[in-house]
Amino acid sequence: MEPWRIIATSLFGVGGLVMVLVAMAQVRDRKHSQRSDVVKTGLIGLVIVAVITLGIALWLPSVVAWALVAATAMVVFFITMVD
């Protein structure tokens, strides 16, 4: 495996996990939300992140992979810094 794939996969994985945790926290903070809603959100988010991470690791071209990493970094920065 090429080194850029390992780095891009790792960066996207970390950013994806942060986004899943933020999504779970937003669902938890909603009124009338159940614990099962939070768990469903987490599972769906983890599946999506896992599929995209696998795509980056195995077959996506470098431009697409790095675009996904950059977009994830921008979203994580925006979500965590906006208050």
C-alpha cells in the first residue's frame, strides 16, 4: 500500500470518528430523543465512515481521497469551533 493511502486513510478515519461523535451528541441534545436514536445515529455514521475509509484505502484515486480528507477537516474545524 502506498504511503499516501495510509496517511489519507488515517486522517479521514480520525476526522470521521469526530464527526460521528458530534452527530451522536447533537441527537442526544434533541428534545424527546431516545437512547436508541443515539445508538442508531452512531451505527449509521460508523458504517458510512468505514465504507469511505475502505474506499480511500483500496481504490479511490488520490485526488478524490485527499478531497474527502480536506472536506472532513473543514467540517470538523467548523463544527468544533462554531459556538
